[in-house]
Amino acid sequence: MSQVLDTPPPKPAPADDDLAALAARHGLSVSGARPSLPEYVRQLWARRHFISAFATAKLTSQYSQAKLGQVWQVATPLLNAAVYYFIFGVLLDTKKNVPDYIPFLVTGVFIWTFTQSSIMSGTRAISGNLGLVRALHFPRAALPISFALQQLQQLLFSMCALVVILLCFGVPMAASWVLAVPALVLQFTFNAGVAMIMARLGAKTPDIAQLMPFVLRTWMYISGVMWSIERLTGQHKDLPSWVAPVLKANPPAVYIDLMRYAMIDSFHASQLPPHVWALATGWALLAGVVGFIYFWKAEETYGRG
């Protein structure tokens, strides 16, 4: 009985504030805590070489098991263009009254594929690389950005084939081809931003990756990849007045039309939406900034659960 009475009372558990102060005093921090936005940008910039190397490695390994190897980087979009030409150009006769239809179509397919592939690979950037995310500490935005960069590298291979097609169909080289560079920079920024948004959504709900092909296919059909938005809306006068401006302001359509204007001499400025460069820049900044901040806000959750 005396032993029980003499036992000192248990010490109260230290409060969370005391533990936080103790950790701070000894230079400890929460494992995997989200850094500030400026610090996150600095970390991402410090790993720019990893981003480019990772993108190149993924591109090189993409067709490593195929006998034709990297030839498929160009052959795949060309085969898609051939199928679309047969269905839309021949059977549905969308080539009617569209000058240089094959260069028009191939340019649309290549530029659309860049956006489509960036978004699809971005959707799986976290959920498809959980081993890497859980094993190494690095800013997770490096993954969707590197996948968008991989698709840009693949597009550059396709652009070589596009130049050959343009020359074969009598489209001359012109100074306007230089405009392809800023157009691709803006499109890459847009693609990377949307890829980061989809990467966060896909990390939380992996089933989104199964839904995205249907969403992207619908998006492709309204983006003027295989047909001219201007000519179609001009022929159907019964359409509501808002349809044509909305279709023309659609981000993929903006970047496709910019590339057509840069590369094809028969595609005139009158076919572009008003203030097209401001529109392309606005979409790029909106998607890039919003996508980056949206992805950063969930940085500490990736790879957990």
C-alpha cells in the first residue's frame, strides 16, 4: 500500500507546441513538408538537368522494344494523319475548299498530338511513378513537366517530317516559319500547366486516366484538327453566334491555327481569331501559373496513402 502511495504521478505528455519548439531548436523539420512557392521554384530550377535527362530517357526507351525503334516517333502521327485523311478528307469531303489540305491536316494532327500526349502522360505522372516518388526527394512537379518536355522532343522529330511534307506539296519555305518557335513555347507552357493539373487529379483518383481518352477525343473533334473551323461555321449560318468565337478561342485550336499560319502560306491571317497572340499567351500563362500553384499545394500528399 505504501509503495502505491509513494509512486510519483506520471509526467504530462508534452504539448504539440513544445515538440514543435524543440524540433525547431535542434534544426529539425517535417519530413516531406511543402516548401514555400519561391523555394519550390528554386528547387525545381536546380533539378532542370534531371528534368531534361529524364525526358530524353523516357523518349529513347519509348520504342526500344520495337524493331523500327525511334522511326515510330514520326510514323505514328503520320499514320494517324493518313487515317484522318481517308475518313474526313475523302469520305466526309472536309478537304473541299481547304487549300493545301494535306499540309493543313498533318500540321493539325502533329500539334494536337503534342497537347494530347502531354495531358495523358501528365495524368499518370504521379500515379504511374510511385516507386520513384516514394524513394527519392525532389519537387514532384519535375515529373509532369518532364513528360511535357518529352512530348515536345517527340514533336520536334515530327516537325522534320512536316517540313518534308510541306516541301513535297509545293509549300515554299518562308520567313514566317520562325513564328513556329514562339508558338511552340506557348503551347508547351499550356501543356505543362494542364499536365500538372491532371497529375494532381490523377494522383488522387487514378481512374481519371481511363476517362481522359474519351475527353481528349471529344476535345480533338471540336479543335479543327481535321476541318476548318472558319469554313464550317461560315457554311452553317443557323449556328448560334457564339459558337464560332468559342471554337476559335479553344486553346488547341489557337495553337494549331498559329502553327498553320506560320508554316502554310495559303493559311491567311484572316483565318486566325482576333488578337491571336494575346489569346495564345493568355492561355499559356493561365494554365501554366494556375497548374503550377495547384500542383504545388498538394506537394506533401504525393506518394502517400
